Amino acid sequence: MSDAPILSQIRTAALARRNWLKAGLASLGGLWLAGCDQLSNNATAIKVLESAEGLTRRAQRLVLSPGQLAPEFKPGDISPNFKANGSVDPQDTAYRAHVANGFADWRLSIEGLVQHPMKLSLADLKARKSRTQITRHDCVEGWSCIGQWTGAPLADLIREAGLKPEAKFLVFHCMDTMGGGGEDNRYYESIALADVFHPQTILAYEMNGAPLAVPHGAPVRLRVERHLGYKQAKYLERIEAVASLEGLHGGKGGYWPDRGYEWYAGI
Amino acid sequence: MTAADANAASGTEVPDRLYRHSGLTRATHWINALSLFVLLLSGLNIFMAEPGLFIGQYADFDHPAVRIFAAHGAGGQLIGVTQIGDSQIITTGFLGVSNNATGHPVARTWPTWMTLPSYRDLATARRWHFFFAWMLVLNGAAYLAWNTYVRHIQKDLWLTAEDVKAIPQSVVDHIRLRHPTGLAATRYNVLQKLAYLAVILVLVPGMVLTGLTMSPGMDAALPVLPWVFGGRQTARTLHFLFAWGLVLFFIVHMVEMVLAGPVNELTSIITGWYRVPKSHSDHGAA
């Protein structure tokens, strides 16, 4: 056919234009992605982005009165399967030994900047006044589960131990090692005094009416409602009152905060 | 007779150029555009940490409203699946499974070009998201406060009785891709007003409020939030839907800009000055 070369020429030109357009869009997109990825790894850019955390913390402290409770639910609202996340079956030798003998030798130590350091057995904790609450557990990943928790209010224990005036935070040291690493990968978290003395902040030893199971942090986990799931430290063994978080592990006050997550986990 | 012709025929003086957007409107427009863009891409990265949507207070993992995941085919190959309610669609190459930088299919909710950062990183995506969320809120508050004060919203965006009557005609004009000229072009048409009002009064405030409902701190401060939206998980689902509503608005916004004259439209949102398109009767009346 006589017009075939012209058609093929047009086709080639169209194809070239399309390829050029595709290449152009792809390289623009690639430039944008590379730019954002570079910013995401730039210390100054991260500092700027992190400044929003201080704003969020101050704004929430402003609208949240100290005693304001997180919403509580009815027994019928409890999740049929409460997802266990993070460590679900710690393999640490000391922890395995505690599981093997039913936590009979387990002691919770309250120490650091306190007047009277304490060592409490599970029975000691259970003998104290308890609080039961049905609350929503909000994971940073986006899901939520509702569960019932029974435990000893942290405020009572801390008043008993007596905080020294310079104490500003409580640090929760856990028995589980994340990702199988060494001491550096031991889970820990910390909270400010405003949350320590909140009525819903408890050391929970029961979940949904049964003793706390291993996937959920046996024998005792922290419940600090009004915060995300990673703040609810499991497998507790030591509570330390400190003046600053800087000397601990990565210095950001928690296993996940040391890895880029917000220390203030109200959002 | 269209509304455009009617206005042109009424004999009102039509300016050649019009100072359409105040400096504050222009600045807030661009900050808003940048914020929404970053919020969308970082939000999609955050979504990858739990690529399902649920209705209610807690996540019923066995009954998601929406879920995007990867399955294995008979030959072991990866298949991207998007599930909405009980129905599943194969979305390999886009949702659930897409190609990585070296062209190999990997299990991933969205393709890399749709997320910020391009790689999976919940902590960094949240940093981006909350910084620009504050920017969106402060910028939006400045826009609303100032433009309510100078009555821009009441005068130029709020619907008048004539606007409501003109809805059918405006729908026809939009379908025929006919854009107003002359005096009519100095005002927003009714569908345009509805689209802008939907963004500034429904979609963006809806994004912010459903976003706040996902915050355990804010739910303690304002228990009315989870009550209004039917739970944190429903709020998360609505957050997702509002986001795509804004994407839809953006697409229509771009199409309309191109159809109405991209140079003139872009110039007006950068410099404030809008050249009023001439109507045929304007030429005759000179």
C-alpha cells in the first residue's frame, strides 16, 4: 500500500512522543520520590517534621484535663479476638523460667528516684485495691481492640514508694527482647507524671476476667489509656523513677520512640 | 438562553481583567494544595501498616469493609487482591502486588510512587503526616477566618436563590463543556460553588475531625468525636473515603482548569489577576 510508509512514520512519531512523555513523567515522578526519600533521611528535615510532636503534646495537654478519662465500654463491646502485637512469646531465658513456675518468683521492682524502693510479688499486687476498666486499645498501625483490664492503680503504688522531687518520668523495663537482639533490644517505655497519676493508669494482671496471658504481657502489663498501644508495656519487671530519659537506651524514652515513633503517643 | 448570555445581554459593564483572588486566598490555596498532597501520600504509607478498613469501635479482622492484600497463585506467583465487602477483584500490578524498583512483583498495598516515603516506613510517614496536618489546620483556619471576616465566603461562594434555580442549566453547561463568558465569568457558577463549599466545609473539616477521632488522647478530651463518627474504626474508614473524595475533586479541578484556559486560570491563582473571557455579545456591543 502506498500510504503504509507514512502511516508507519506517524506511528513511529506517536510512539516516540508517547515514550518521551512516559519517560518525562517517570523521571519527574522519580525525582519527586527520590527528593522525598532523601528528605525523610535528612536529619534537619526530620527535626523540622518532629517539631509537630511538641505542638501535638502541648495542644492535647491543653484540652485534656488531668483526670479526664478515656472512653470506657460495656462488656458486650469487648473484641472477640484481641490482637496480640509486638512480642507475643518472649524466648528470654529468665522470662521462660518465670513462665515455667507460674511467676511464683517474679517480683516487680519500683526503684530509682523514690523514697522507699519496693519489690512486689504478684500476690502483693493483687492484695491491693484494684480497678477494672473496659477500654479501647489503639494500635499505631491503625486497628483497635476492646478489652477489660483489672489491675492495681499505679498512682497508689507510686504514692506508697514516694517520688523524690526531681523525678519527672517513670520508666517501665520489660523482660522481652525484641527481634532476638541483645540488651539494646530490650523493650521499655516511659510516661510523664501526668499519666502516672491518671486514674485509668493501672498495672494490669487480668484481661477479660482471666489472668493475663503470655501473648498479652503476663504476668503484668501497663495500661496507660489515652495513649497508643506501644505505650502499654508488657512483661514488666522494673519501674524506675528518673529525672531525664536521656541516659536510657537510645535516649528517646522507649523502644519504638528510639526507632522514630513519637514519645508522646496520644495521637 | 444560557446564564452567560443573559448576563452579557443585561448590559452591565464587564471588565477586561479582574482581581479575583486575594493574596491570602492565593497563599492558602497553595499551602493547602501542598499539604493535601503530602497528607495523601504519607497517609497511604500509614495505611500499609493495616491495609484493611473496618466499621465500628474495634477492628473485626474477619469482616473488613475493605482489604488490600497479596495471595499466592497456583504456580506460586503473587496475586494482588482488593476485597470490598465480600467481593474480590484481582488488582495485580497496582493494588496488593506491584513492581519494585528493579521491576520485580512484590507484596505491597500501593505502588511505590503512591507513598511517602516510597518505601514502607510507618514512623517517618507519621512524622510527615502530622506536620502537614498541623499546616493544613492552621492554614485552613486562617483561610476560613479571614474570608468569613471579609465576607468572601458569604458573597462569592454561598448559594443565592438564582444559583439554586440555575442548577439544571449549569449541569447542562458542564456536560456540554460550555464555560461562561462575559459577566457570568466574573462569578463562580453554581456547581463550582458547590464543589468549593464541599471541600472547605465538608471534605477538609471531615478529614480533620475523623483524623482527630483516631487519636486516643483526643477521644478522651472529646468523647463526642467517636460518638459522632460511630467509633474509631469507622472514623478511619471515613478518613479514607474523604481522602478519595478530595482526590476526585482534584481531578475535576484540573480538568476544569484545562478546559477553561489553563494559562489564564493558573495566572489568576498565582497573581490574582483573571482575564475575563469575552462573550460574543460583548464584541457586538462595543
